[in-house]
Amino acid sequence: MSALFQRNLQSSLPNVVKGEGNYLIDETGKKYLDACGGAAVSCLGHDCAPVIAAIKEQVDKLCFAHTGFFSNEPSEKLASWLVDHAPRGTGAGRVMFLGSGSEAMEAALKLVRQYHLENGEPERCKVIARKPSYHGNTLGALATGYHETRRAPYDPLLRETHYIEVPYRYRMMREGETEAEFSDRLAKQLEHKIEELGAKNVMAFVLEPVVGATLGCVTSPKAYFKTIRKICDKHGVLMVADEVMCGMGRTGTTYALEQEGIAADITTLAKGLGAGYQPIAAVVATQKIMSVISQGSGKLWNGHTYMSHAVVAAAALAVQEYIKSESLPDNIRVRGQQIEECLHSAFSEHPHVGDIRGRGLFWSIELVEDKASKKPYAATQEIAMRIGAAALEIGMMCYPTQGCADGIDGDHVLLAPSYTSTEDEITTIVAVLERAVSAVLGD
Ligand SMILES: Cc1ncc(COP(=O)(O)O)c(C=O)c1O
């Protein structure tokens, strides 16, 4: 009998005892190829020696010193690194470190509120986000995102958020519509929503640059984010990019929005930042935010006990240095192309794979009952979950989710392999996924 409050009390999980490269090994000796980094976290595999050494070294020097009294070197260096690598437009920004993506989203929302109060616009308190999206599981973050099943039990506790749709090409682009028209139609939803709510009441627009868990690696049409940036600027609405999942190299660049040619006002980062070696998240605020606060109260109003923990920051700094010293962005590019090609050759003709989408080392396949009409499977069939279970049985972890078609139905399986993946590992990942799909849906 386990005393651990695990996610599922009706089944028992294998005990993992060791990490070896991009594999995890359980107590029976079974090896699992980690094709999803857990949830897009473990981007350097499970035994990266320089990161582990940096953690040990920092533990020997200093673990915790409260940020009310002290700063520390690893956090200072990591903050500078993140500002130096931020998209143009960030300027002399600043960074705060927290423990999880949800905590970072809460802190980002509170920072937005602080900015508007210090900027003399106290009436700005409404948040617009996109539906579907996932921004975390604490009450504020859960209220901001729209993941139907994760929200449902807590709905009465959640503050009101306003939504526009995600430009989800596969299901939302109209027959005969060009990419530019599609982009414009969806971006304009933001303008209309701001006008409906009254621009002076809106504090932020929150978005995932590449939608992760809820839709499965959905990128936006080319001009979309530039239009969104202009609309936010025109109405004094802050743009908050949730890069918890898609940032830190996952989609090919340190910041996902870099590829869209814009910078958000506030960016949250997490999973790939510490690569799972330590739990860390960050909120990056641009110079625009910082100058209002420095000329105002000069204080960060939102504090947490474990902010800027020295060991955690040392680990994340070592992760980023390793990514750079090993030229892993090049590997992400090459392996990203490989996985795209392999997925297309394995699944393009498959009668139940409706869409293959993604960027960098962040890819999903969407499964449909009928390819011509894009009819999803009923959620009760649990197609994605069964594919995930079949892959695990073979010895590979992938990330299955439901709800992409309408919040309840719609199955997709997400892959987020390590940045250190080899050619053979990528080939194996797609081959195992093919076997798992066949095991559930036939050849
Ligand atoms: C885009 C996004 N934002 C926020 C979160 C919340 O992060 P955490 O689970 O670390 O609280 C997640 C987690 O999956 C996420 O994918």
C-alpha cells in the first residue's frame, strides 16, 4: 500500500530508479525511451553530468538564503543570461525565479496588475486569453487557461476570464481562405474582445505562442503575432507570453516568440529552463514594465519563500550553458527536421491520423475517426490514452491528451524529445509510435 497521493489511486505505477541518457529505468530493469520529456521538461536526458556537477558544487557552497535579505550569484547570472538572450524589445528587463509554471503565471498576472496600478490605470483588471489553452493548475492560472476537463470541478472558484479562439489551422481555417486572411480573422477577435470589454478595463492578453497540452503543438499563421502585438499596444493591454512549455529551445529558439519577430511584455518560462534537474520557473519583465515600477514603488509586491533559490538557479544556469556549449540548437534543428519527415512518412497516409503539426522538437499527431470529415473519436474511447499506454508497454513515454476538437473529444499524442536526441533515437520514437497507433487502431 502506497502512502503517496498519486495521480491515479486505481493503478500502481512502476518505480523509476535511474536515468541513463534519454532513457528512464524502473526497478525491474525495464527501460523507457523518454519521447516527451515527461511533459516537455527533460530536454537534456536524465544524467547530464555537468548539470549534476553544478548542483553538487552549489549545494556545497550555499543552498538557501532568503531573498528578503540577500541576492545570490547563480540567480544573478541566470537572470542576466535570460535578459541577454531575450527577443529584441525586451531591453533592460528583469527576471524573477519561482518554482513552477503555475506559480510563474500567478506572478505574471500579479505583475501586470502592479504595472497598471503604478501606471495610474487601476480600472484595468480584465484578462483575455485563448480557448483552449493551459496556463497551470493553481486557481489564478487555471482560471486564465481554458482546459475544459481540468477546470470543470473548480469552476465556481475561478475568476472570470474572457476568451478568443486559437488559430488552429486544421479545424478552423475555412475552405479557400488564405493564410493571411485566416491570420487576420483570428487576430481581429482580440480587437473585438477588447472593444467589447472597454479597452480601459483590460489589463492583459495571455497566450501560449505554440499551444501545448490542450491542442498539441499548434503554431500560428505567419503575421498573427505581429498583428496581436499591434492591437495590444494600441489599447495599452500587456501581452503575456506563456512559454512554460514551448520556450527555452523547445521550438528551436530560446524564446518561442523570437521566431514571430516580436517580444511580449512579460514572458513565463519553466520546463526546459531547469530541464527537470531542479524545479524552476521564471517571469521575464521587459524594460517597459521595469521602468514604471522603478519610477513608482520601486518594489516587487509579490514574494514567495523559495524565490531565486541558489541551487535551483545554479542547475538552470548549467542547463543553459550546456545547451550552448554543445551547440544543441543545431541538433534541435536537424532532429526537428528528421522527426517531421519521419512522422510524415509514417502517418501521412494513415486513415486515422488527421494532422501532423509542430515546430523544433515539439510535435503532435491528431487522431480522427474519419479523415475526410475530421470527425473526432468519442472521448469515451480514450484513443490517445490507449496509444500512450501501448507505447509505454513497448518501452516509450509519449504525452497523450484529449479534447483538442471541442474541449472533450479529439485525441492527440505529443512528442517532445530531448535536445540531445540522436538520429537513431528519433527513428525509434516514430517507429514505436507507429506500433502503438497500430496496436490501438489497426494498420
Ligand atoms: C503552457 C503551460 N503553462 C503553465 C503550465 C503549468 O506549469 P506547472 O505544471 O509547472 O505548474 C504548464 C504545464 O504543463 C504549461 O504547459
